[in-house]
Amino acid sequence: MRDLVEQHAQAGHEIGILCDSSTGGEHEDRLFEQIRPHLALGLIRMPIRRAVGPGDLKALWASYKTIKSLQPDVLHGHGAKGGVLARAIGSVLRVGRYRVARFYSPHGGSLHFDPASLSGRSVFAIERILERFADQLLFVCAYEQGVYEKKVGKPRRPSAIVYNGISDRDLQPVPTRSDAVDFLYVGMLRDLKGPDVFMDAFARTERIVGRPLSALIIGDGPDRDKYDAMRARLGLGRRIGMLPAMPVRQAFAMSDTVVVPSRAEAMPYIVLEALGAGKTVIASRIGGIPEVLGEASEALATPGDAEELASIMAKAVTTPGWGRNTMPDPDGFRATFSAGAMADAIMTAYRTRLAAI
């Protein structure tokens, strides 16, 4: 999102962000401050909880008043709650003959529900109804589009895939420090992202290679204390360090190999950023990750399978040139996953739908 804001602002467009204020921490606050100069329409943060609740009505009304005062040409909702706000508010504005294009990009959220459950069927029925209030759906990967079609149905509105992209500054190699560790985990500290799988796989990797290794876990999150206790329980306190969230390229300097052991993902930026920094990435075969690393990549493991993940990690530290030979071609990667390509495709979609209103 930050890269998209910068690209569109540099092209002369006026951008604003309206988002949740109840999640994130100091690191996220710093990231917002970095892009504030590019936000001509401002940065508006208010409580927008993940779960459905009474507070949604307050958030909807506050969002409506803010958006109406800004008079945007485009509303682009990201994620389930963002999608509801953008489509609902945009549709109300359209009733008043206000010209605004409504876009929705699903990002996990509602798509994580089980279609066999009552809650899942209800959520997908709501998604289907809300679909008619969008001018276009934009998916960040083919996987995400496939999940939507399987659980909600084939879109009845125009749709397209626009891969996430990273900026030119993130497509520069990050030199590795002399005191680098063997493996690095960077991300939120919660079960969905798999830090526990990472630690389990790390211990198994040591047994496979027959010697002590080193790792770092960098990030913040609600389960930090639990993972810290797990690290001590497994006897890994001296070999796996834990540091708070920091700028991602600063983190990348601490290892040549980044492990992404998520149980669920759509198109995680950490994979793109790590590859852009010239790092070897070992990841779960989940979401759009195979579309980046290659469907047949040796660097992909079954989500939640610590044993399979460990076998890949062992190859990475014992086979000379394994990472270089396994990662995607750098030129092809840049052509597909640059922020410029992403911004151009999204702006083309905006202009096309605005012209049709």
C-alpha cells in the first residue's frame, strides 16, 4: 500500500488512507509517518475491528462523513471490512448522483471461513450480495481469485489480477552482516504466521545437519510471550534470538535466508521484499507464494509441516549454491512484481471504470 501511494502521488494523483487504529504499534506508526507527505487527502485512522460488532455502525457513519467531505473519484476497499465500507459508502454517494468508482480487493478475511459452516455460508452470501455494489474486483494473485470463485462464486462484476509490487529501492540487494544467523523469521507473532512451526523446524534442522545453528525471530504480536516460552521449552534460547519489529531491510541484513512458515496467506509482501533484497526464501506452499517462487520450487513446504520445512532448511545450509539455483530469475521477478507495474495496472482499472460511470 505504501508503494502504491508513492507511485500514484508521484504521478500527480491525490491520495488518502482511511484505516483501523486499533492494530499495529510503534513500527506501523513510523511507516504511516513516512508516507504522510504523499497523502494529499490525509491519513484517517479510527477503530475498525476485524470481528463484526456494534462498533461497525459507528465506524461506517464516521467513514461516510469523512469520505463525503473529501469527494474522491475512487474508493478502493482492501480486505473484508474495507470492502464493505468502500462499496456501501460509494453506493450511497452514487444514489446522490456523486460520481465515484468502487473497487474491492479481498485479502483473506472473509475468505478464510469454512464454506461448510453456517458462519461461512452467511459470510459468502453477504459477499455475493455486496458484489453488485462494486465496479470491479482486483485480486493480488490467481490463488486469491480461485478461492473467491470457489467459496463465493465466479465474479459477476469485472475482475482482474494485479500482482503486488515493490519499489525500486526494495529491488536492491541488502548485504549480509558478518554476524549473520542461518535463518530469519520476520513478521507478526501470531499462530497464523507460523513462528511455532519455524522453531520446531529449526530444531529438526539442527538434528538433520548434526550441528548447532542460529536464527532470529523479528516482529511483534499478541503471541510473543507464548513463543518466547516455547523457545525456552525447546532449549533454543541461546540459538534463536528475538527482536522487536524493525524496518524490513534492516532485518534482512541479519541473514541470507528468510523463512516464511505461514499457515495461511494471500500474497505476502515479505516474500517479495526478501527476493528483492537478494535473499533466499523458504516458504509454505500457500496462497500466491508458489506464483512468485514457482509452482515446482524446491523451496516450498506443506503449511504446518515442520518436518518437510526442516528438510528444505537443511538443504539450504548444506548445499553450496542452493539458494542461487532455486530462487526465481531476477529480471523476470522485477518485470512482474515491481511497484511501477502494479500502480500502472491499478490506475488503468480506475480510469476504465470511471469512464463507464
